[in-house]
Amino acid sequence: MPDLFTREPDAPLAERLRPHTLDEVVGQQHLIGAGKPLRVAVDGGKPHSMLLWGPPGVGKTTLARILAQSFNAQFLPVSAVFSGVKDIREAVDKAQIALQQGRATILFVDEVHRFNKAQQDAFLPYVESGLLTFIGATTENPSFEVNPALLSRAQVYVLQPLSNEDLKTLINKVFALPEYNGFSLTDDAQTLLINTADGDARRLLNLLEQLLRAADTQNTKTLTPEFLAESLGTQIRRFDKGGESFYNQISALHKSVRGSHPNAALYWLCRMLDGGADPHYLSRRIVRMAWEDIGLADPRAMQIANDAATTYERLGSPEGELALAQAVLYLAAAAKSNAGYRAYNEMRAFVKEHASDEVPVHLRNAPTKLMKELGYGKAYRYAHDEPNAYAAGETYMPDGLPEPDFYRPVPRGLEIKIGEKLAWLKQLDDESSTS
């Protein structure tokens, strides 16, 4: 049986440098350092089910393989992209054979978040029985993507993007290989390569391999920033348009706007645009921010947000992105109020509790004779005919249902004036009730 780490001569650089042991792993010292969870598990010789959660290229698969080898366990890799229940059943059969031979089995499910509930449930009983030790790898938040029953039986370990120092260590490992003797990377080129890799070891090694092949073809020994630009072209940073990184960044953008930090808000907008986020999606979120966090404190914010979205529709990228940027700056600097947003949510909940209350008779229209005879619209007070165009003391809620006070303007921006007016109208109501 071939070793788990057997490598073909023409294997990619990332595969040739794949670690054999925990000591060879670069990064993730919070998990594999002395006294840390995975080191303790290996030293104790007792495997346990776990979920390895982190961005691409940080060592999830490598750690799973090392753990299997450390425990002398059968390693059965399954890809959630290509596998189904049939593959899980085959893995169970192999695990039962291994058990008869006195050997444990580790079932490694890559991209486990892509398994649906039925597929996750298919191997859960065998994890519970101890036949399989489950190791799942995911780039998505397990809280949302993994069944609670499985999640409760697996320890979650969070892997971090590799630091710049970690990536420098990998680069040094590459240039220490005999086949790359004589090649070098200038400091500026190294910085550019590390920034392009963006914490992803596999990406770094693939890019470096591509560069070294190009350098060998062109009889170039020194890799400069200019050489990188010519060889790699425009490289997009790591950006999962539908995953954890995406939602973390849009959250950071929204919170920066809400927190009135224009420069931070602009930073996150540019990060997302640089990473390939859809500007149409960003324009919709910017409009949402205007209504949720600024509201009536500055109605111009809604207008500017909508105008920016329309401008982007007309100009597209990159010209239209300037409109989105200026909208973000305005929203971040504007007076803030969530009074309307809060009032809406509170009223929605209130309505669910009183959904069947009838419209008061005096508020109903009476387009027919029968309706008039039934009293529809009777005693309705037309506000424009009242002093100050306000029917003081009038009620507009269902009979017997007090009007809730959910909209409470904040003392900022235009809502200062709105609050003053509502207070004055309440005073008129109070005076009417005592007269």
C-alpha cells in the first residue's frame, strides 16, 4: 500500500512541500504548538472527531493527513463536491474491515459544508458508534453549514491565514530545493508575492512555481517586481463571494458606516471591490444602510444612496464605483438614527399580536349607500379643516387598542425637528382631552 505522502516526480510544488509531521507544518501554532489541542491529541494517541474551519490554503487537508498517520489510522478522503451517500457507505465498509484488523479509520470530508443534511446524517451513526473518526474541512462557518447533531460531536478548530513571516518561511523552503539553486527573489518582489498570496500557502506556492518556470524559460535567475507583473498579470486577492469572508467584510463596511468612520468605511468598500465583489450588490447594501442607520435624521442620505446606485447602473465599472464611494463617505458622516428601523420592527411584532383588530368605523370609507347607513366614515374629522391641520384628540387605532409609542426620534439631524413637532402634537392631544 503506497504511503499517504508518496509524491510523483512531477507533482506540483505545493504537493512536494506538503509536511509529513506537525513539526514541519508552517503556521497554525495556536493548534499544533507545544501544549496546544492537536499536538496534545497526537501525543496522547487518541483521535477525536473535529471540524477544521479556515480559508483556503492554510493546511486543513495536510493536518488531517498528518493526524491519520500519527494515529496509524486508515485515512479515507471524501470530497463533498464529488461524493454522495454511496461513497460514504463504501467508506463504512472499509472501516469495518480495518476494525477487524485492529485499525482505526479517519473519514476526512473535504468541503463538508457542501454535503446536504441527508448526506451528513448518513455517516453520523458511525461517528456516534466510534467506527469512524470524522474530520471535516470547511471554509464556511460550521454554525450555519453543519448539522447540529454532527456539530455537537465534533470539536471545531479555527485555522488562520498564514502570516507574512509564515509565507516567508515557505519561500525559503522553496529556494532551498536543489532544482531552484541559483534563483533569487528581491525583497520588493517577495513583498509583492506575499501580498498577492494573501495568507494562502497553496496560492503562494503555485504562483512561485509559475514564476520559477517562467524564469527558467527566459534564463532569468533574479525575480523582480517587474518580472512578477509580466509573468502573473493582474491577480485577484482571496475573496469568497458567497462565504464567510464575504459576509465578514460587508459586515465591517456596514458597521463602519454606522459607527461614523468614513475612512474605515471607504477601506472596506475598496477591499470588497478589489476582491471582486459585485458592485450591484454593494449599491443595494448602501441603500439599505441609508434607510436602516440614518433614516429620517438625514433624508438626503437615502437620495444620495439611490442616486449612487443609479449612477453605477449608468456608468458601470470603474467610473460608477466613485459614486458608491462618495455615497459611503456621506452615509458615514451623516447624522445617525435607527428610530424608524426600530419602530418598524417593533410595530411588525405588535401587529402579529393584534392582527385581527377591525378598522374603526369612523376611519372607513363609505362609497355606497349601505355603508353610509352602517355608519362608515361617520364622525370622521378631516384634518385639513381643523386648527393647525391637526384633529387634536382623534384616534386612529382599532377600538380599545392604545396607540403604541414605537417611533421615538433621536436628538440628531432632522429628527430633532420631528421630535419637537410630535411632542407639540401630543400636547394638543392632552389639552383636547382635558377641555
